[in-house]
Amino acid sequence: MQYRYLGRSGLQVSALSYGSWITFHNQVDVDAAAKSMQAAYDAGINFFDNAEAYAGGKAEEVMGAAIKKLGWRRGSYLVSTKLYWGLHKNINEQNTLNRKRLIEGMNGSLERFGLDYVDLVFCHRADPNTPIEETVWAMHNLIEWGKAMYWGTSEWSAAEIASAIEIAEKHHLHKPIMEQPQYNMFFRERFEKEFARIFKDYGIGSTTWSPLASGMLTGKYNNGIPVGSRAALPGYEWLHEHVTNPVTIAKVKKLQVVADDLGVPLNRMALAWILKNPNVSTVITGASRVEQLEDNLKSLDVISQLTDDVLNRIEDILENKPQ
């Protein structure tokens, strides 16, 4: 396993990490989660990503029960949560980063995890209705109280991240050290262009999600939506148009040729492509089976195969390099 510093912090995260979105509770119970998490842990993965909103809080419960079952030493792994959406459709309990929501949300997450603290906590989305200063102070307090070690953002704009950092520096508060953005071969404009100055000027780390573009970069949707796939799950009908887009599918098939020439599966090449970017701290992968997890881990061996010539072939297919 490779380890990378999370931005300019002293915290090291495994280059590949294990996420719980969609799979935990929906597809994976406690026993299956424990089995996959142990396989990840044994392979050197030290970061396990979660959020209060995943499966309405059930994903945290499943992960917490799995951790208890596994009996790992607390200092040997990292756990995250993300706050914003809330679990109750009520005033001050959903879609906000006000102080009340953040503190109550953190307490709820810790209770579901059965942990005294999380290592990373993210503001799951930006809140245009709450002053950033209020949010920064609340996140600072969560760290000062020992409920979290570091805080960051997820899907914030570069301007919003810069504002939070500047407010924190002005008041000598704990500032956000990482952002969790979507990043893959088909979604790269924000990460590579908008965030360029954020990475350079502030040294923000990144815990990227959706590396396989909701499964498209495995090739599984090349001939439609298979039974048992993510897009076939109830409640994920919104993925249908995305994963069956004929223009994108045509590019996936061309990328498959490049992967075949390298002698590796397409998913491994897609993961290695992300890992080539020095601004990527860790790539969050999802897996409902140990076999999927083990396959993803082999992407680390593909990084060295992505020479300039191979990367140029990929760019010629994608035709989406930010200018």
C-alpha cells in the first residue's frame, strides 16, 4: 500500500480507501462489512469513509458494529463522517451547516458508530444560508472538544473553501485541510481547473469519490443495466440516463482497448489514472464483495504502466482535458 499526506497536514492516508456509500446496509450487512473491512485493513487501507446521510444513518451503524466486531486498535485506522443533509425533515435538522445542526449531527454520528471521535469530519455540502464564519467556528469547536481530529469540505466551490480557510486563519481556528470532490475520467473540470489554485496556495488534501463514474468505467453498462448493479437498485433510477449515455459508452469501449493493450482490467486503469494526479490524497473505492476490493487494490500496480504515451491515448479518447 502507498500512503500519502492529507494535504499539508501530518496525517497519512492510504492511497486507496474504502467507502460505505450505497453498499452498507443497502447491499452489505454487518458480517459482510466486517469481512470486506478486514480484507481492506489487512491490505494496508487505513481510511474508511462514511456519512450520516448514507442509508439514513444505517451505514454508520453497520460500520460501527463491524469495527466493534473486528476489535481493531483505535489508533490504527481512520473513520470519517459528513454532516449537512440530516436525518429528519424538520427546521434546523436538514440541509444546513448551522452550529446546532453540526454539533447535534456529530453527536448522533458518534453514537451510531459507537466511537468517542471520528478522525475526519466533512461539511457534506456548502450552505448558502449560514455564514461561513458560524460553520468554521462550530467545526473548530468539534475538534477542540475531541469529537474529530480534522475537518474539511465536500463538493464546495474553490471560493467557498478559500473563504473558510481565510476566516479560520483570521481567528486562529482549525481550518479545513481536505475536500471530498467527485473525480474520474469523465468528471474532472472542477478538480483539475477550479481547484488548481486551492491545491497550490492552501495545500488542501483530497479524498476523491466516484472513481469509476458510478460503475461506467468497469464496462458493466456497455450493453445496458445488468441485474444487481448499482443502477438497478431501487431509488437509483436517476443513474439510468448517465450510465447508458451512448456517447460516453462509446468512449468506455475505446478505453477498454487501451486497458486490453496494457493487459489490465479497465477499472484498474481508471483508478490508476486518478492516482497519477499528485493532488489526490486518496481514492475512495466501494465494494460489496471482498473480490471487488481485492481487484481494486491491484490498480496500484498499474500506475507505473501509465506512461506519457498511454496518458496521451487516454486524452485523445476522453477529449475533455480542462483548458
